[in-house]
Amino acid sequence: MKDSLILAFGNMNSKTGDNVDTIIAHKGEFTYHTQIEKPTCIYLIFPGTQRCPVFVSPGDGVKIKGKAPNYGLLKVKGGDDANDLLNDFKETIKDYYSDNKRVQVEAEKFIRAHKENEVSAFLLDEYFVQSPILSVDKIRMLTNLLQSPATNDPLVKQITTYLNQRSGLAIGSPAPMFSCSTNKGNVINLNDFKGKNVLVHFWASWTSNFGSEASRVSMLKQKCSNNTVFIGVSLDLDRSAWKNAIRQFNFTWPQVCDFSGFDGNMAHQFDVTSLPKYILIGTDGRIKCINNDLNMIQNNLTTVTNRK
């Protein structure tokens, strides 16, 4: 790892809740000192948004070792016993770390065997909630398996909130009605597109893979007939960054942004917690597919179109 910026996120140096510190790694090494008042988990966030949780108690010292770019496989020595458990899991998956399906199998085994452990909360979020192939039913099932004290973990509380929000957004359910202004100054709403397929693409120019994602969306748009409407919803906070991205990638279809990020109206309506996210709405106004993977959307779009 060359000189780079690392974020430390957790309940440190604070009596009021989570905060963020920055760490500068120089020639692959870094040192970080902080104060905590109770056992906690500090997340180190590396380039590419890969996370390494560190479970510590007051007075603990830990050493972290591994190789870039697989920061998710870093080993943590010292601290709480949870670090040893997570190290063992990482050792199990190291040979197929990039194979999401195989990793999910091992993660589920771990969660079933360690229902009370906080590591299970992290694995549930890391390999299921944040997965590009999202299965809400699987997430709900694994969440229900967890027992105290794992259920007290802030991640589990976030996941529970997420699942409660998703209860009204399911395949086959009516799509949320929306009305919003586009980059052209026009007001659009879902009723404008009755009888057409609508693909809502949630994006932001600051995500690490946005360039390739935007190009693939543009290519898919060119392949689709006039019976499919694309709507882009950006979670950018900066107006210039939003407009530059639209111009750079030639997004000629309606683009929407209220500059509120994940707190925006449409982000809440469609339960957006990660990016990118795609919602395919059928000609009947009902949701046909919800996914983070554009390939899955393309397959479902082809199926919906063929049924017309």
C-alpha cells in the first residue's frame, strides 16, 4: 500500500456517539492512537471502501497486518477475542475472497455457529446487506437468527431499520409515486409513464466505480426500445459534480438530484442505502426487479419486454 488515506470510524474520542478520524499510511505502515471508554468496534476504511473491523477494549493495543489491495483480509492481532474469530474466518475464505457466492456460504455458516457474537453482525452487513446481489429474504432470515449481545450491535439495529423500510418495497408491489424536477427544469411523475417500463437508476459521481457503471447504463439505454424510460436519480451533494457527470457520460434521459444524498425524498421512497441501485418498474406500475447489479436488471428487462 502506497501513501494513502484511511478513515477510522467508531465510538472513539467521544462520549456522544460515532465519529470519524483520518489516518495517513506512509510506505504501507501507519500508527493510530485513540481513547475509548468501553468495548467497541472501530472500522478502518481503506481505499475502495473496503472495511476492516477492529474489536477493542479500553487499554488494548493491536497490530494489523496484510497485503493490498485485499484490505478485507487484513489480520488483527490483539484486542478482543472477536478479532481472532474474524481472523479465522478470513483464513477460510482467502483463496476465494472475490467469489461473493462462496464467501456468503461461509459467512452464513459462521453466523449460524456464532449467533451471539458481534462478528456475525459485521459479516451479515459486509457480505449480505452490502452485496451487489441483494436478497432481502436471506438478510431477514439471518437477522432473525442473531441473539443478544449481537442484536445490540449498532449494525444490527441499522439492518433492522432497513428491513422495516423494505417491508413496503417488494417485487410485485406498486412502485412509490414520485414527482420531481429534472435537470431540464421539467417536472415528472410516475403517472407520466403509464404503459411503459421505467428503470430508475440511483447513482453518485463520487462512488469508486461510477465511470464503468455510467458507461454500462448508457450502453443499455441505447439497446432499449422507446417503451422503456430511464430516470437517473443522483445522490450527489455538489451541483457542479452532478452536472459534469451528466455531461461527461452523455446522460440524455431525465436526471434528478435534490442534493440531499441518502436523505433525499426519492432515496427514502425507494429505500436506497447503497449505490448503485436499480429499480425496474413494469408497465403495470409494479416493481419487477430491485438490484445493485446491472446484469440482473438487464436480464429482467429483457424478460419484461419479451412478455409484452
